[in-house]
Amino acid sequence: MTVENKHRADNKTLREFYEATGSKGVLWIDHRTGRIVELPVESRIRRGEGGCQLCHQDLDGTEKHGRLQFDERRLPRLIFGPGEAICDECLEWVRLLDYHAENGSVATPRFEEGDLVLRAATEEIYEVLDSKLSGISTAGVWFPTYTCQRIEIRPGTGKILPACMGLLFEIPDCELQPLPPRYAISTSRLHKLGHRHRSVDLVGGTPDRQQAVTADIRTNPTPMLPDHRPVLLLGKRGGP
Ligand SMILES: [Zn+2]
């Protein structure tokens, strides 16, 4: 077997592995509650035929073409040129995987449903509607993305209004930051929704043990924004 053939066979094995295992969970200790939480990690490599070569969804004419390879870390890389089609969202996913693999993942979602966030590049304000982890947990690379609605804060009253006709945007964690204090928000908005992560009891769940974990983990640094920003192609989802 030549090196090229061997590489092709490895690629096929990995691809089938990801298709078969689908999305896997990742565990960590939540720094706010001290509890172990589990969230599923959504991979875009899905079983199927036709359409986009990763997710197999129908193409809309904006797709690119290229050849998918897996590197030594088992992460997908796209070599542009002749090859099968890949949709915009999968292309962005591959780029984010590459970015987080190089720069260290911001694995813990920093924002929750109802949080107001600032998009660093544009100074636009968004409300987080939903969050999910994306990536490949078996390769140890994952990152939070948020489904957001763009909003505006009315000066004076602090009232929040939807902007952009209520369009929804999917934005990765590294693009967002907490809303700075200079934005005046009406106080009713400061009420947070409950913590939605599902807790997993791995240690028997006595109150003493949980406090021990809590004390330990609260000294951990909070996730930081990356030093430089990646070049991203951000698609928008949904519509009016
Ligand atoms: Zn796709």
C-alpha cells in the first residue's frame, strides 16, 4: 500500500468513525456552581449521502469545493480545489475547529439564555437565545456557539427592542463579550433565567464533597478572549 493510499484509507476510517459516533458529551466542573455538568458536543460530520460532504444538507449555491483530510490530531482540514461540495456552515465549523485547536479552546459557555452580549467586531448588541457546544469531543476540541437575536437598547428608558427584523444569528464564543456597564438596561432585564445545564453526580453527591469541589474550582481563572481574532465567515440562520 502506498503512502497516499494509506492516507486515503485512514481518512475513510476516521470519517466513518465520526459518522458512526456522531455527537459525544463533554464533562467539566461548572465554576459558578462547582457541579460537574455534561453537555453534548455537536459535530457537523453526519451520516448520509449527497449535498454537503460533511452534513449532507442540501446546497444553496453558496457552497465551496474541496477535499477533506484529517490531520495527525484527527481534525478535519479542507484543501480547496477539485472535490466535493461543502456548505458555508460546515466551512465555518472547520475553520473554528482549526482556530480553537491552535489557540486553546474556550470550552465553558460563558453566556446563558437571556444574557445580553456585545459582538466585539461590530459593537452590535445581541440577546442570547440558546447555546450549544460544537466541535469534535473525541479530538478534544470544542467551542460554544450561541443563537442570538440582535437587539437595540432604547436610550433613556433602557428598553430592549429587537433589531434587524428579528433575524437570528449564530455566533461563536470568541466573537462575543459581556455587555459593558456603559449600556443602561432597564433593571427588570437583570433577572437571569435559571441555570440550564444538567448536573451529573459522579461522586456520590454528599453535600460535603460538593462543597470541597466548589472551593477548589472557584479559584480557577475565568476563560479569556483569544488574543487575536480569527477570520470567520458567519452565516445567519432563520429568518422573519
Ligand atoms: Zn455542511
